[in-house]
Amino acid sequence: MYKKIENKNNKVLKITRYLTGTIIVILGLFLFMTSFLKISEPLITLQQFEKIAVGEEYSQIEEEIGTGETLQEVNVDNYTIKRVVWYKNGIAGPCIILTFKDNIVISKENIGL
């Protein structure tokens, strides 16, 4: 009878250790993944978007709001068309998309700012 209780306690102890280890691993992964999210302050605001004018150079935009993520770049004849996105919080969601022809803004889009 003593061995049966001991065996049950061992099984419970093993299960408890397994669940505790699993929870720690999941929590660690969650903390690791969320550490990459940049949600403290907006990287791009509506006011910054409104200041951007068609005809501005890419270098001016980079000075004002930083470097964006190139979505597409195409060389056609003697010019280059490039679409670049800047996310509001550095992650997918609200953003602006600027289209450049030879590094000059030719169009701008505001999505959800």
C-alpha cells in the first residue's frame, strides 16, 4: 500500500514538473517574441504624413521619418519606381506607403493613421 501511494506521488510529481517546465518555456517564448514588437511610441504619425509633399526626395523623407521598408522596386526604361512602407508602430497595421520615381515622391497613401 505504501508503494502505491509513492507511485501516485511520483506520477503527480512528474506531471507537475512537466507542466511547470512547459509553462516556463511557453512564457519564455512569449516574452522573447513580444520583445521585438515596437509599440511604445508611433514611428510615423498623421502629422508627419501630411507634411510629406509630392516632389520631395527620398533622402529628405529618410531624414524626417527614418528608413522605410521597400515593398517593390522596378526598373523601367531609364527610371526606377520604388514603393516604400513606414508602419505606425514598427509592425504591420496602420502605415503610409510612398511611391518614388527616381527617388522623388510621386504619390503617397495613408492607411489607418
